[in-house]
Amino acid sequence: MSKEEEIDDLFKNAKDSTGFNRSLLEVKNLKAVTNLAIEMRNKLKTDFWYNMIYLLIGSILTYTITFLSSGNKQSELIELTRLITEKNAQEIQTQTEVRQMRLEITSLRKELDSLKN
């Protein structure tokens, strides 16, 4: 036997500090790791579905808030349009009054000039 084979045989027959055969511990460890992997996979699946539910709830809330605020924006736009229309009407009325005043002033000036002569 070569030294490597002897070392392999020693490791195969080696016992840990509790007295169990190393190969038995490896099998138990493999089962524990397998169980841990299965539990982790199940946990990740449930976490995935919880995250999907949270995502769905968040998107529903976002669309609801957006829908409600868009109704307010439409009423605000209607109100702004009404105010702008009123302002434009007042401005047109003011300009008309100013023109009438200017015409009266010019007619009064003409009368004054005629009276002076």
C-alpha cells in the first residue's frame, strides 16, 4: 500500500471526539444539509409569494391614489379654465371702457378747442 492509500484508510476509519465513525457523521451531515436546503427552498417560495402579494397591494394602492388625484386635477383644471375665462372677459371689458373714455376725452378736447376759438 502506498502512503496515500494508508492515509485514506486512516481517515475512513477515523472517529471523531464523540466516538462516531466519520462516514456516519458525513451521512448525518448530508441529511441535515439536505433538510436545511429543503426548508430554505420552502421559505424562499413563501417569501416569493409574500413579496408578490405586497407588490400587488402596493400597485393597487398606487393606482387608487393616482385615480383619485386625477379626478381632483380635472376639477382643478376646470376651475382654472373658468377663472382664466372670467379674467379675459374682465380685461376685454376694461379695454372697452378705456377706449370709450379716450373717445370722450378727445371729444371734450375738441369742444374746449371750439369754445376757445
